[in-house]
Amino acid sequence: MDFNDTQQEAEFRSEVQAWLASNVPTEAELSGLDYIGRAKLWQKRKYDAGWACLRWPKEHGGRGASAIEQVIFNQEESKFETPDGIFAIGQGMCAPTMMTWATEAQNQRFMPPLASGEEVWCQLFSEPAGGSDLAALRTRAVKDGDDWIVNGQKIWTSGAHYSDYGVLVLRTDPDVPKHQGLTYFFLDMKSPGIEIKPIKQISGGANFNEVYFTDVRIPDAQRLGAVGQGWQVALTTLMNERASIGGGGGGCNFDSVFDLAKRVNLAGRPAIEDPSVRRKLADWYVQESGLKFTGYRSMTALSKGEIPGPENSIGKLVGAPKQQDMASFALDLLDQHGVIWDSELSEKAGLFQAAYMGSPGLRIAGGTDEIMANIIAERVLGLPQDVRVDKGIPFKDVPTSAS
């Protein structure tokens, strides 16, 4: 495959470069805004100029661009220090699910404000008792006329405290096996009966949340897929989630560690000259290149209207540990300076410290390493399934620690 730009792609790249050079917000423009305000300002600027969510249909707020054009824009945008996005979950996970399962009227209502940054979405999946098994969720939804009444708890919900809408999976039938008794919805996060409690993280942030539901009413019109089809709908979300988490990139990437190795000394000479350092860098370069080109394969599938497949688990299984390993190695290279985490004193404003503290979460979000390995073994390599004692029995009869 030839990865060089065609003439048309090169012209598009030049157009992107010119626009970004003139429009990336300056610190003066962002002064006085919190991270949410900064992200919304940049997203709205992209949207107004036709650069937001390029591959989405025009009626949904995009411009109907090709997959490779989206890749080109992402590549060029990554070269600038742009405000951190708060839209990755909504645009990368919720939107593909909505555009696959929601009505056209719903997509015309909800997708443009998501593309413009006016509305933020979150994903309400994980539960305290479920661990890594999403299908073990216990939050219930009971039909009441044209509504569903929801009671239960979700956990580790990123951005719930600033989100306007969310997607969620609920148990609507405990009398069938666990995967068959789930139904998928979207809801207004300001609905009565929702309580959100931030979780303090080891990184010092509080982006994750516990979300409690007490007699929350969701209209049946906000159901995605048929009753009992929630697991199939959820797979659409999960495959897109794993693709985004596994895509590599982020602040602590190969380029940032390579640059650090050139600038710090190890045993009296530049670290980049040490054979062991060079071997590690070579391994990470190969991994990052593999993730990039695997991502292009996923983009090709998406451009054909296909749902990303289990192969995306490979990207997540490689990408999340890679970022953790690189951050740890960068702190080792910094020696005693690596223990200082201060935006004014630390290397790259504390980038490596933040990545080191935050990267373990990436190995859990979207499915743990062990879950990813099982998916690859069973659905990609065709190996026998693990023994599952709850397979084929009604969810209400699944043994628990309290049984």
C-alpha cells in the first residue's frame, strides 16, 4: 500500500495546514476560560469553519469527507497545542451509536449540537458489581406506559458532571440469560432523580463519576434498538471506544519520549546514544507505527459503512500499556526530576507524570487487558471460549457472593 498523499490529498493537507496556522486559539484568547470553556471555543471554531467531525453527513453537522481526509486533519491538528477535548466520548462513541440506531429525526436534532460543542455526551456503562463484565449490569429499567423507570448505579462515568446527554445500557429482563435481557437508551443528564458524585483519582483529577438513578423516567422514544437488543447496540459503542483508546497518540507518545532522550544525559552522554534506550525506542516506534496503520484499516472499514470489528481490541491491548511503559521510562530518564510534578517546574509541564498516573485507567476503560486478550483469542483467532458458569441461565439465577 502507498501511504504517500495523492495530489488531491496533498492539496487538502495544505488547506488544513493553512487554516490551522491561522485559527488555533492563542493563550490570550483562552485566558480566563476553564478547560471546558477552552474546549468548547475550539470546537465551535472548527464547526463554524466546516472542520468539525469531517466524516459525518452534512445534515448531522459534518461535511461528508472521506476517512483519509479525517486522518489528514487529525495528523495536522496533533502538531498544535489545542485545548483538550471533552468531546471524545460523545463524538467518537455515542455519535456512531446514534447514527447507527437512532431515528433520522433524532440524529438531526442531537448530532449538530454535538459536532459544534454546544452539547456534551457521556457513556453510562460500568457498574460497581459488574467489574469487567458489562453484561452483568444490574441497573433496572421497568416499563411504565410510554416511559421506563430506572433505578441503580453507574460508575467510572467520564465527564458525567459536565455532560448534557448520555447513552446507557439497562437490565429490562432478569428472566433471560444476561446478554439477552439488556436494552439501550439515551437520556438527558439533567433528568430528575440523577445524582452525580465525582471520584477523586490518583492523578489529582476528578473526571470519573458515580451516577445514581432514583426513579428516573426515560421515554421509550429514546430507546435505541429493540427491547432486549441492548447488547448488540452496546457492541457498536464498545468497538468505537476501543478504536479510540487504542489509537495511540495522546501527549505521551513516541515523539515526546524520543525528544526527551535526545535532551537528557545518561552516564555522562545523551541518553539517545545508549543502546538499551535505543532498543526501547525502536520497540515503541514499531508499536506506534503498527497502531497507526491498524487505525487506517479501521478508518477504511468505517468509510464503507461497516461497524469496527474485534480487531480494534488489538489496538487497545497494545496502545494503553505502551503509553504506561513510555511514561514510566520517561520518568526514569528524568531521574530525581521525575518525582517533581508541577506545571511550572516539571518537564513539558508535567506531561510524563500525568501520563504515568493516568495510563492505568486506560488499561481498564473500554475493557481490561484480560478482556481484550479474550476477545482477540476467541473472535479473531477462533480459539475455544473460556468456561462461563453463567452461560445460558437466567440472570436472576446467576450465583453471587451474597447467594
